[in-house]
Amino acid sequence: MRSPITGYLERILEQTAHVDAGEPADYIPELAAADPDRAAVALCTVNGTVYAAGDADDEFSIQSLAKPFAYALALEDRGIEAVLEQVGVEPTGESFNELSLDPGTGRPSNPMINAGAIVTHTLIDETEQPADDRVRRLLSELAQRPIAIDEDLAASELATGSRNLGLAYLMHASGALKADPGAAVEGYVRDCSALVTTRDLALMAATIANGGTQPNTGRHLMGRRTVTHLLSVMATCGMYDAAGNWLASVGIPAKSGVGGGIIGVLPGQLGVAVFSPRLDEHGNSVRGVEMMRLLSEDLDLHLMTASRPARSALREIRTSTIEGHTVTVYVLQGDLVLSSIESLVHDLLEHPPATDVVVFDIARVDDMLPVALRTLSQSAAGLVDDGLRVIVVDPDDRLADLDTGHDRPIERWSRERLDRADEGNGQSR
Amino acid sequence: MRSPITGYLERILEQTAHVDAGEPADYIPELAAADPDRAAVALCTVNGTVYAAGDADDEFSIQSLAKPFAYALALEDRGIEAVLEQVGVEPTGESFNELSLDPGTGRPSNPMINAGAIVTHTLIDETEQPADDRVRRLLSELAQRPIAIDEDLAASELATGSRNLGLAYLMHASGALKADPGAAVEGYVRDCSALVTTRDLALMAATIANGGTQPNTGRHLMGRRTVTHLLSVMATCGMYDAAGNWLASVGIPAKSGVGGGIIGVLPGQLGVAVFSPRLDEHGNSVRGVEMMRLLSEDLDLHLMTASRPARSALREIRTSTIEGHTVTVYVLQGDLVLSSIESLVHDLLEHPPATDVVVFDIARVDDMLPVALRTLSQSAAGLVDDGLRVIVVDPDDRLADLDTGHDRPIERWSRERLDRADEGNGQSR
Amino acid sequence: MRSPITGYLERILEQTAHVDAGEPADYIPELAAADPDRAAVALCTVNGTVYAAGDADDEFSIQSLAKPFAYALALEDRGIEAVLEQVGVEPTGESFNELSLDPGTGRPSNPMINAGAIVTHTLIDETEQPADDRVRRLLSELAQRPIAIDEDLAASELATGSRNLGLAYLMHASGALKADPGAAVEGYVRDCSALVTTRDLALMAATIANGGTQPNTGRHLMGRRTVTHLLSVMATCGMYDAAGNWLASVGIPAKSGVGGGIIGVLPGQLGVAVFSPRLDEHGNSVRGVEMMRLLSEDLDLHLMTASRPARSALREIRTSTIEGHTVTVYVLQGDLVLSSIESLVHDLLEHPPATDVVVFDIARVDDMLPVALRTLSQSAAGLVDDGLRVIVVDPDDRLADLDTGHDRPIERWSRERLDRADEGNGQSR
Amino acid sequence: MRSPITGYLERILEQTAHVDAGEPADYIPELAAADPDRAAVALCTVNGTVYAAGDADDEFSIQSLAKPFAYALALEDRGIEAVLEQVGVEPTGESFNELSLDPGTGRPSNPMINAGAIVTHTLIDETEQPADDRVRRLLSELAQRPIAIDEDLAASELATGSRNLGLAYLMHASGALKADPGAAVEGYVRDCSALVTTRDLALMAATIANGGTQPNTGRHLMGRRTVTHLLSVMATCGMYDAAGNWLASVGIPAKSGVGGGIIGVLPGQLGVAVFSPRLDEHGNSVRGVEMMRLLSEDLDLHLMTASRPARSALREIRTSTIEGHTVTVYVLQGDLVLSSIESLVHDLLEHPPATDVVVFDIARVDDMLPVALRTLSQSAAGLVDDGLRVIVVDPDDRLADLDTGHDRPIERWSRERLDRADEGNGQSR
């Protein structure tokens, strides 16, 4: 059987095959020489399997798609607050102020533009390795293969890099860039000269979607706070296009590069990558943007899509007979966030248990937010206060801190004990 | 038993009780007279129950919190594209261009600022009712109670409304506002003069979280596309504060008003509302913002939080004996989005079923995205192509369009038939 | 004999007859109906004779050419400092910020743009007469004939005046405009609706050139400080064009109006006026600007032209015999400014008089700046200090305050006495 | 006798002795080490004598005061139009866009800011000498002494010159700077490192006032068009302060430097220079600005001052008897500009000569604008047309091209012939 997901991606390529507007970047020969008709799309879920179509194994320069990953390194090394002092997180609007430096401080607006990325590069800790080597190593870890630098491209970029040097010197003058401007630009340019494939990019994006853990190797490459922050910045600053329009129409944290690539991330779900060298006037791949629009629409990737209201955490409420007593058993499941635990609380208040014994079975629960844990504990304690006997089935000991402050403690049973004790005769509500 | 959620909200009030910076709006006597020490917080999940603490039943003027709802009406009446032609969706940045009108066209930047809201108000269809009555009726439907206009406040706002009149006349001069400027401002001011409580606002926000359906009355007040678009605009333009900073630090679509209220929405989960009249220099409630930060952190409301990767849609794969044949049964559950259905596809490709008969049981599936439906259908058809016998248990007939293009069709069984036929002896994988 | 100046002006019209780019203002019917081929040029020296060519007696609406005169009234009524507090004097640059209001205070940038002129109008004292009547009366005094308002035009301007109303309301909101916005705009529009001819405008400009005194009636219509300030503002803010370019290329304080007129002033020399209804994108008359360029070049009107270095104030130094003594006679002439009196001082220091008696003859001197008067007095006193006898011929008693602080005073002789006493035998140096 | 002008300048120093606000520039040690209490003022008329008070012979770095002179060199070498293509002439306003580069082209706004001066430096022809040597040579010619470079200062400026390098690289990136950015900045910095005295600066300013001719050496260092253009640019762009405010309040083309110097020019009259190291937030010398204000007010230097309307060019009109005929003799004097020749034309038209013979005596005329020459010629020809006999006394043959197109030519007499022929009996009108 052939993968229907691959088939779907092939259709994306077909549906956008007519999009041939724009021109490849031409400020250096290496980019101008790109075959403008190459195109690829790849997708990788948090399970780590990559589905791809088109020229997904062709290499091209990562360019600005290196920015999110260099930023992640800086965030990990310095912490979010320290990085925020040096680089802002505001979108730059419709290229009004082309330099995108804060008029007061000279601080660059965000890390997804050149000025911000140059400063960001210098915030990567170099104690053990040069920053550009660290970026390359991270990209290799993300892609599960050694990523190389295109040295000719890097040399060309440097030779024509007056604009980046100008930005760097201006930032140095204002104090926004502490490091040597020339070295900062060279390092930044090397970051951008990494050679990647669309397949690589999908894996990289999927790692962000997976909270920073490479789904196949299981390596924790970025922390959870780093990923949340990075995604926020990609959502507002990732596309050179107007920020509000991108979020409203495509609705996915993304980043584009003048090499023709775009990556997108749906947190907790999947990463996507597209590639087509022809650029619009903002420097975004024209066909790439169109592919992203189709993917967002077909795959319902829009961050704001409200089609999946959280299911009840209450799998079942049943009465049963245990050790001769009639008991009420509340079976919880899934992830316990506030909106799911709320259904339990709501039920306890609206329909107080008519039995003297209550069992909370959380054996099937996956993740628990601290607020949900606390809310559940307090609910249990409240019932003890009301004179009930409370039993929890909590194999992972997640209610360990449960303390009622009473003589009569909450009892902890194993799942097996509950199953053995359960005499049936009950009924689900 | 007392609700631990209410307890949690009371703690939010306690934790922010020391925040007394800022001053209530004072440009009109009605706002200046507000007791600056009043404060409230309320929360409402998509289940419709409101939890509240503090002065949650005190009325105050809705002010700019009316903007998202008036915008929703305009979107419903005219369609997103038509509204976008008149009002943009770009954040205005750090109040650089204080008028926030596009320098070329005079089009207001977004509907969450005054200029944009004035134009938006005039886009509401008035065939059956004046626009301000329609806004008031929508607010009443959302709050499940009749919402009134504070006529004295409206009169005061109009008497001091030079700035709004100035914006309206300028937009009229540039063609950005087609309607009479005086009437547009009056209607807009009436929208802002509705009297609401923090409890009302939580219900209103929860309706947005619930995809536009009021959770208690079940009335469909806004369409799904309207809600997705509205949430995107709230995410980037809702707080007068810098857009990127809000999304990075709080990460929740929100809107504030100079009356001291702020609403926030976590799509699919819940709506929150806070109230405290003291404002910062941007016009956001100081303590309100602090409460929102705490809520976001405690309740993990950040849009980008990647803590809940989608669970496998594959509940179980087991072999069993049915009608004497060994069969493989794939039991699917939950919402089928692409990233969940992908786990089934992946398994089918990596571990092709070793039996001649395959059963897909989707009786426990909740929502299915079209792409997931299509992918499942194609997978089933692929197996038929490979010569297998395929049975689906699909009580809601969601695979109705399934067509293999083969003589041997996919069989459809009911859940009961499967249960009866299942001879056991199988084992889960 | 026919006037060669008139002939010169006719050649200006011929030389620009081919310039037919641009379109008349068309936002109201009254302006759109203008015959675009009408054209005129007029010139008036500080002697008060008007030379004109073309349709110089056709009436058209004064439009923004009323702004300098309304500004002059406000300056006279309130003083420069008080007016500066309400309206700035900065050019607005290349229409970057189209409203030209100070982002901080809302104060309009200068009085030559609509926002500034609306505020300026409200600064005219209305104790005895409404401001628009006062403007009309001033225009009539300047033109030596009764100037009328085109009431139809004023009505049309008001009916389409959303932009001016917008500006006025915004300025009212920020406190930059204290008066009622509607009344301010109406008054301002009436100022702009005065009907004038090119001949009128040349007389008006010549009055400014003449230091505020109408050259024919001798009436002092504006004070000297008002005129100096007004000319400065016209030099940088008068043309909607870029300020620096106008000063560098034409170099003359000027003002244009959308009626097609432009006035220019060379301080102390003459005023010019041109008329042609076709406007460029800035709202300046295209052919009018070309005529101004030719006039500036041909007539050497550029403010910075350094072709006329000040002549020596020393008409003659001669020795002569008076009352038997050999004396040195210094004959001064012309206007004594510092750079002219300096030549006397320089001579006295370099070539101290070899005689015991010195005569300063200032009978032929026209104007004396206070600094020149003081310098001359001090020079005379210095010579007395050195033991010389000093005689001044000062029929207008301009050295009245002369005080040497010595017993031996400076003597004052009449011209006749000097002539009678002069025994000749001297020689000029 | 002591010079009263020097005394006046000493009083300027006394009157501003209390002004001690501001701080010397401190970005490099060489500037920070300046004695903040040093102060000087100097004045030089177009006659070339320098009057000075205070520390007028102390050397300090010329800094931005080099800009006008480097600009003059570029204008002379390339022509105004070619230079305008590379560097604009617009004031930059209140430091809104701190880089002052045209957002579209990257062209710097004007040559008086760093960006513009860097480009200007590269426009100086280097065929025979490096540009910085040429600037130094020009400064030496202006000051009549060899001007040296402070090499330590230049080295310090380069070591801290990130901002200038940033500007240069950005302009190179946009194509606005064709030359090598590093070399351009180095050359520009050397221009700024010239060591000058206040006395030097007064001579430099006086040369501009004198139309480009050094008043003492008589060397023509800048052409007339260059000077007119340069003065226009200094008038709007010379002070870092707001352009309109400077022109309105001081009204003199000027330039300031962070070394503490300011120069000012009154065209045709004099140059002034002041020095005091303490700077305001714009980088202008605080006490220097105050001295300039006093000088402008006391010496009536304001460009727009209308106190000296042009005197009549008509010195005398008399009737006399020549060769037995009654003749009318018009004696002209002074500079003939249009506004002066107009008084003759006016008289000829209003009071046509009652005699058959007319004499125009222009022997006492100084300068004649072409338009005045033409107008006079045409007037003479008009009289010939009317049948009169016309005699001109024109020792310098300025009416050489006079051609009546008649048989009866205009006669040319020498002054002596007129004097001999004049039989008196006439009377002045």
C-alpha cells in the first residue's frame, strides 16, 4: 500500500504547479543560479516520520531558516529575559522602518530579521565551541545527519554583505551589539550558509512541534519555555509579510528564507516544510506561501481553529459495590487541563455523590497541569471535609502531596485492588 | 463542598491585591468616578459554567471590549474579504503612528482601535435594526441577560468625542469611511456604553472559545470562520500594548477596555475576564494585565504551549477471530486530525497486517477532519487493492463516500455485529 | 515709450507657454471649472508700481495665499511668542506625516498648512470684528480695493470639508485648537475664498517686501518683526514642495495656493505674483513654479546671491583746512550697517589721522543700525581720548546720545558751517 | 584708539559668560579633555579684517564645520546637479529618522549630516591629490595659514567610528555610496580633524560672505553658484536644531560642530564665528548659539530683515543745456538691480522727458544685473523710437550691445565730454 499522506503532498505540488511568479534571489551568483522550477513539500508529525514529495532531498541554503534555531540556542544559553534585553520580539510592520532598530536604544526589533539575528548569534555561548559550529551541530542533531556549510556561498555573502555590516556597525555604535561587528556578521553568514533539504526542515519543524525533543532520537534539544517563546516569535515575526495578515490567513508560526524554503509548526502536532526558489518582493517564496496556505486549510493547522473543544476528562461515573459499600467511581482520562478537570468539579458541585465512599480513578490520565492536580486534590479534600471516605487510584503517585489536614486520610489503592474489590452491581451515570 | 476553582480565582485576586499602580480613565466624569479598588475575575469553560471571584457582578462600561463583538457582526454580515477591504488586521506597534491609518489609503490598521471600530460599526447590516441595537442584542445573547446602554455615559463620551470625530472626518475625507462621520461616531459610542459585569464577559469570551456557540443556550452566534479570524486579530491587535510582547509573554488572544476590563480566550477551552479600573499609559488595566499573566501561567493558557502532543488515534491494535478468520482490528478514538491518523498510516506501512481480514473500528472517534477522513478512506482502499478484506465499523456513516473502485467493496458492520462475531482468542499488540 | 519691464514679463509668459502639465484642482466644481489656460505674472517693487502681463486682472480664489496674511494678523494681535506656542514653524518634509501635527502635542507644524492655518485663524483677535472680516479687510488694504468673498465657493469648500473638519476635531481633542472646530473651519474656509487678481497679489507681496508698509498708501499694515518672521516661515514652509530644494533652487520666500497663484517676496526689493491653474501633485501651479524659477534667475532674486557686497560706507577721506587747522574729513554715505561702518573703523586703526582735528560727515547717511551708530560714537570718543578735536556733521541729530565722558565734548556742526569753513587746499586720499 | 568692534565682541562674551549649560562632547578622550570654559567670538567683513575676542587663537578640531567646505569642493568638482543626485538638500527635522537616509534610495538627506558628508567627501576629485589633502589645502587657503590635522584625534575618531562605518556600509549596500566604505569614513574623519581657531573660522565664513573670494588674498576659492547653493543648504540644514526655528529666530546660514564652534554668514556682508565647547542635546554649542542670537540681533544679520529697501538708482534728474539744446540728464548710481532700475523706467513713463535730448549717465554705477542692463537698453531704444536723441555716458562700455535697430544710433560720450559740453543753466528735479 502506498502512503495516502505522500499522495496528499503530491497533490499539493500539483495544485501549485502553475504558480511561477517571482524571481529567485539574485544578489549573489550562488542563489541566482538556483533552478527556479525545483519544488518540494514535506511533513513530519511528532511521531517523527517524514512524508515528502517533489525535490525533497535537494540541498539548498538554509538562509533565514537558521534564525529560529540560532535564537533557540541563545535562549537556552542566556535565558529568555537576558535575550529580550538585547533583541525585541515585535513585528516590524510593513517594512516601514527598514532597519527595524528601536529608535531609542538601537535594539533590533526581533530575532527573525537580519539585525536581530546578528545580535542573537553573538549571544550563543562560545565557551566550548564557536557559535557557528554550535548552530551547525544543532541543525545536524535536528536533521539526524551531518549538515555542512556551503563555503563558496558564505564567501559570496560576505563579499556582498555591506548591508549586514552596516547594521552591525550601527548596532555596535548604539551599544546594541557588544561583539565585534565584523566577526558577528561572519558568524551569522555562516549560520545562513548551511545546506539543508526540505526533508531536513520538516524534521526540524517537527522537533519544535514536539516541544523541543527530536521525535526519533528522543534528544531534548530545546526546553519547553524556549519552544513556547520561539513559537510566539515565529507567529508574529517569522514571515517578512505583514504579521497580522499572516496570522489571520494562515495562522501558523512560520519562518521563510531567501533560499526559497519555509517552515511551519503546529504545536503538539506537526512540522511542515516547503521549498520553491521564486520570491515575492518581501523575500518569501511565492509558491511556498501558496503551499503553506493549502496545507493550513486542508490540515486545519490554523492556531485559532476552535473545532476541537476539549473533551470531558470524565470518562465515566458509575456506582458500584466495594467491600459492601455503595461507592461512586469517577474515572478520569486524557490530559487534565483546567477546562477538563472543571467538568469533574462541576459535577461534584451540581450532583454531590449520594454514596459515603468516593473513588477517583486517575490511572488512565496522561498529563496533568499543576492547576488541575491542585484542583483535584482540593476537591478530594473537600469531600473528606464533608465526611466522605475518599479513595484514589493513582499508580503514578501524582497526588503524592495530597494532604487533607484531617485524621482521616485519603486512601490510595492500586488499580488491581480496585478491580478485585469491585463487586459490580453498579451502573454508569 | 466549595468549588476549588472559585478558590483559585480568589487567590488570583489576593495575589494581585497589592497592584495599585495606574489611574482610572478620567476623560469623562462617569469613568473618573469609578471606585479604583473594585476588582473581579471570572472564568468560563466551553461547558458554560461561570466561576467568579471579587466584584464580578458589578456593572461597568464595556468600552473597547465591544469591539470584537461588533467586528464579529460585521464579519458575519459582509464576509471576511469585504471587511478586510475596509479595515486592516495589522497591529499598530508601539503607538508610533498614533492615528493608525494607512498612509496611502486612510484605511484603519485594525478593528481593535477606535478608527477601525468606527468603520467596523458602519459595516454592520442595518436592514432590520440599527447597528447599535444589533450589537446590544448580540451582547445580551452572549451574556444570557438583557444588556443596557448607559445613556449618561454615551452622552458624555459624545460631548468629549473630538478625537473620534476627527478620525471619522479624516477617514471620510480619504474615502475610508463611507457613512456619515457624526452618525458613525454616535453608533460606535453607544456600542462602548453597554453595561456589563465581569461574569458577563467571561461568558462572552467562553462563547468565542466554544467556536461561536453560546455554551448554555446552544445558540450559534458566530460562524467558525468568523471566530478563527476574530481570534487571530485579538491575538495581534487586542492589547494596546506591543503585539509581539503580549503574544510571547501571555500568549492568549485578548482585548482590553478603558473601563478596566480585559477578556481572554483559549480556543476550544475557556474564556476568562478580569476587571480593575486603574489603567497603564496604554489604557490597559494594570492589575487586570497582572491577573491575566497569572491565569496564563497557572492555567497553561499559552497558545504555543507544546505540552500536549496529540495522543495516538490508535487506541488498540489486536488480532482476533471472526467468522473463523484471523483478523486485525484497529480501534481508533478521539479526534482524528492529520497528526493522529498518521499513526495508523505509519503502522499500516511499517507493519502491514499479517491477516487477510482487517477491521477499522471508528465508533469511538469524535471529530474527523476531512483530510483525516480522506486519508483513512485511502488507506482502506489501499488494503483492498492489496487483496485484503476490509470491514469498517462506522455507526455515524462518516465513511459514506468510501469508494474503492473495486468489485470487492469495503464492508460496513455495526458495532454490535462486530461484538457478536468476535470470537476472542486474540491479543493486543 | 512702452515699459520694458512689462515686455520682460510678457516674455516670461511666452517662455512658459508650452508648460501644460498638471490639472486644475477638481475637488469642488468651482475650482474644476477654471480655464486651465489662463496665466498671468505681475511684479511690484517697493515703490508701489505694478507691472503685469497676461490675465493679471482676472479674479480667482486666493486659497492658501491667504495663509501668510492671516498669520500676520495673528502675529500682530498676539505676538510671535504666543503664536509659536500654538503653531510651529517647521517644514513638514516630503509629506511623510500627512497630518503634520506634532506627535506629542498635536500642535500643527507650521501656519502654511491647513492644520496650522485653522489654528492661526482662531488666534486673530475678534474683539471688534470677526476674524474672517479682518482678513478680508487686510487683503483689501493690501490690494487697495475691496476684496470680496466667493460665497458659492465657500459653501462648496465647507460641504466637502471633511478633511479640515477631521484635522480641527483632532486638534481640539489634543488641546491644540481651543476654539470650536466647526466655527474655526468655517472661518478658515472664508479666508481662502477671497477673490483676488494677480495684480492684487503682486501688491500684497510688495507690501511684505516693503517691511509691512503698503507702498502706495503708506499704511503700516504689519510690523517689522512680524514681516521678518513671516518671511522666514514662507522661506521654509511656503511651498508644499520640499523646503530645502525650494530654497536652494529658487531661493525666495513664497507661498502657493491651489487656485493656481504663487507669490514671492525679495525683502527690501519687490514682490512677484504668478497665476496658472494647473497643479502638480503637491498642489503647486506647474507653470507658476516655472515662472518663479525664471524670475528668480533673471532678476537675481535668490536670497543667498552674494553679488552685491556692501559698498564702503566711506565715500571720501580728505584733508582740508578749517579755521586754519589741517583737518581730516571722513564723509560717510549710504546705509550704515556693521560691515560698512567697519571700513571706517579699520581705516582709523590702520591709518590714524595725522591731523589734530577730525570731521565725521554723516549728512549723506541713510539708515543707521544701532550697532553702527554705537560703533561710530565709540570711534569718535576714542579719538577724543587720544587728544584730538572731533567735529560731527549730523543734521538729523542721530549721534544725539554721543557722550565722551570728557571735558572736551564732540562738536556738532551743520553742513553749511562746514562748507563755509572749509578752506580747501585739501586732497582726497 | 581701541577698536569699538573688538569692544563689542568682548561684551558679547561678557553677556554670555553665565551660560554654562551642556557638556563637551565626550565620546573620545581628545574632545572630553577640552577646557569647557574656553570661549571666543570673531567677526570678519568682506573687507577681510578679523575682529576677535576671547580665546580666538586657541586651536580646536573643526569637526562638522569642515562639511560646508568639503561640500563646496565637491560642488566645484562635479557641478551642483551631479552632487544633488548623490546627496539631497532637505533638512532632517527634529531627528525623527535618525539615519537621515531617504527610505527609497538610501541617499542621505543633506551634506551637513554625517551620512551626507561621507558621500560628499567621496565626490571630491582625487586626480591630483587625495580628497582629505584637498580639503586641508582649501581650509589653509581660507585661513591664510597652514592648517594641520590632529592625527591622534583622527585615530580616536576612527577607533570609535562604528556609527559612521555603519552609515557608510548601509549606503554602500543601497548604492548611495559608490566608494569603499572604510576609506570614505577615514577620509571624512580626517576632514573633521583639522585644527582651527575661531579667528580662522571667521575668515572662512567671510570668504563665503564675499562670494567665494578670500578677501585678503583675492583668490577665487569657490564659484558664485557654489556659494549661493552652499548658503541655501547652510540656512536649512546647518544647525542640528530644527530648521524652521533657526531660520525664524536667528535667520542666518550657519553650521555647528561638536568641537564647540559655529560659523555664520551674512551674504555680501560678513562672516562670524563663535566657540564654546559645551553642547546641547543636538550637539550645538549652548553658549555659541546664544552668542549667535546676540550677534544676529545686534548686527541685524537676519536674512529677512527688511530694514534696508533698495535706494533709488536715480541719483539725479536735471535739465541742462548742451550744445545749445535743452537736455534731460539722468544720473544713475549704485548697483542696478531690477528694483532700482525700475525707478528710472517708472519715471520715464510717468514723466516723459520734455526735451528732445536725453542723457543717461551710468559712470557712477557699480554692478549691473543683466536684467537691469537690458531694461536700461530697451528704455533708451524706446526713446529713440519716440524720436528723441539719446546720449549715454558709459565709460566701462557696459551698454556695448545696445542696438536700437534704427538709423539714428544712441550716442556714446565720455564723462569728460559731457562735463565740457554741459553749459549749466539747468536744474535738478
